[in-house]
Amino acid sequence: MALNPQLRDILTLFRDLSRNNVNVEVYDTAIIERRPNIPTEEIHNYLNQLVSLEYIKEVSHRPSGANFRLYNITKEGIKALTNQDLK
């Protein structure tokens, strides 16, 4: 599936921040800080879309009361970017 430019941009940020490691957790706030021109709500919508595509997954051990979410890029997410880079 071809990603639209906005989803590709967010997924590329995950790849860069995690250094292609599916075990490295990325804060949603790190994504928001790096894209100040995109409203926070819109970024959360992109994150939800990437989760539904199984390109990222939310980490389940988030501390209670935390005002952030943690995500991992998945092998499928890395593969999707690699396939698009080859085109």
C-alpha cells in the first residue's frame, strides 16, 4: 500500500528516532515537537492510522496518568518505508 506523504513523513520520523529498531520506544511528544506546523490532533490521527496499518504499535506499559504515549515502529513499518524508498 502506498502511503500518503503525511503518513510517510510521520513513519519516517519513527524510523529515524528509533534507528530502525523495533524495540526502541518513541514518545508521541517527540513527533509533535518535530512537526510544530501540524496540529497535535492531526498528528494523533496519523498515529492512529499508522497503528491501524500495523506500521507502529502503542506500548502497553505506559505509566498511569502519563500525558504521553509510547510507540514502537514495527517490522512492517520499516519494510513499508524500504519498499517505498526503492520506487
